[in-house]
Amino acid sequence: MIKSMTGFASLTRDDERGTIGVTIRAVNHRFLDLQLRLPPPIAELEPRLRALVQKRIGRGRVEVSVSLQLRQLTAPQIELNDEFARALSAAIDEARSRGLVSGQLTPGDLLRMPQAISIRERNPESLGIGQALGPVVEDAVDAAIDQLETMRVREGEHLRHDLDARQALLSGLIARIAAAADAGRQALEARLLERARELAGALPIDQAALSQEVVRVAQRSDISEEVTRFHGHLAHWDALSASPEPCGRKLDFLLQEMNREVNTIGSKADGLQVSEVVIQAKAEMERMREQVQNVE
């Protein structure tokens, strides 16, 4: 089917453990170029999320950003530097014995010295946050892809209307080329026969053989085979557009084949109007090619 490669989706999911935000941006690209941005606590989910996106999206530059805000703060981890505390206590005892200080070492004294006690947040990864939130994050990403696909399908419908109109116009141009080429071939045959009759008056020529040669020469400008193949390409275009599979790259290749047929037609066909209509057909195919660059 014809589906746009561009789109945007954003949503949040609340869980008893935290709030998950997912943002997806997609733009044109020849292949699937996937970029994932995950916070450290759920970084282990990247292979699963990457496989999920690759299963749903076939082409485009896709950026998936996941944010995580934990609802409950983890208990801090407090560690005492035993070696520093013992050295500090020994130094204070030595100073006390010399009469330089008085009193005992208190907890407040240790708290005022960052070298004695370290306080840091417990690593969420050590608590299994990634595994615990895995299904919720996957569900949120899957729902965001649904939103993205809805936008891409809607934009794809506009692309298809435009491409269908151009395809119909192109079919009409090919019909005009075929008619002009047929008229040109008949005119060429008539000119050659007239010239042959003029020569026959002065030279002994086998009229039957001459007529056959004139027809054979005129047939070189026949484009019926190319026109038939071109209409076959148009029918293939309709089949690809109706298929549920991504068809952007196939349509691009098909346009290359159609352009090749038109080039052959332009080189073979004879007639005053053929060149003008061939140029129109090639210009229309170029517009179609630009639109196909947006199709997944």
C-alpha cells in the first residue's frame, strides 16, 4: 500500500513504579535507519524495542526516544570510609594527649568531612527496573507506533490520490504518443512509397520487393511493443499500490522501467507531435518519482 514515511507520535504511560514517555519521529530515508534513545535504567531493553520497531516499520529514518521518571526514590546508599575514620580518630587522640584538643569525636564531626562518609543514590539497574518495566515500555512503544502508522497511512492516502491522478495523465500521454507515432509511421511509409515510384520511372525496380522493403523500414518506427510493456507497468503499479506490503522502493524501480520504455519510444517513433508528448510524459514521471520518495 502507499504509506508515507513521515510522521510523529508522542504519548505517556503511568505505572505504579513511574511515568514512561515515548516520542517517535519518522522522515524519508532509502532504507530503515533506526535510532533509539533510552535512559540508563532501561538501556537493557534496546534489543527488544529495536526488534519491535523493525517488525512494524519497513523504511525511513526513525527516531524513538523513551523517557522514564521513577515514582519512588530509591533508598540512598551510605558507606563509611573505615580507613579514613580510624586515621582521623588516631590523629584526634594524639592531639588530645598533647593537650591541643578536648572532647570526643562525634557523628557530626564525621558528617562534616566528605572523606569519611559517602552518600549516593542506589543504582536503579541493580534493582531490576529494566526487567520490571519491560512489558510496560514495550506496550507504550507499540502504542506510539500505532499513532505513527495512523498518521503515515493518512498522509499516504493523499499521496495515492496525487499519484493516481498523475498515473491517469501518464496513461493518456502514452495513448497520444501511440496515436501520433502510428500516424507518423503511416506518413513515413507513404513518403517512402512515393519516392520509390519516382525512382521506378527511371530505373528497372521490382515493385513488389520495393514495397516490402518500404514496409520493413517503416516498421522500425513501430512502438506497439513498448506501449504494451508500458501499460503492463501501469497495471503492475496498481497491484503494488493495492498490496498491504510497503511498495515505495518497488514503485521507484518501476518508474525507472517506465522511463526506459519512454526513452525507447522517443528514439523509435516518427511524427511531429511525438517528441513534444514524450517530453511531457518524462516530466510527469519525474514528478511521480519525487512523490514516490515519500512512500514507505
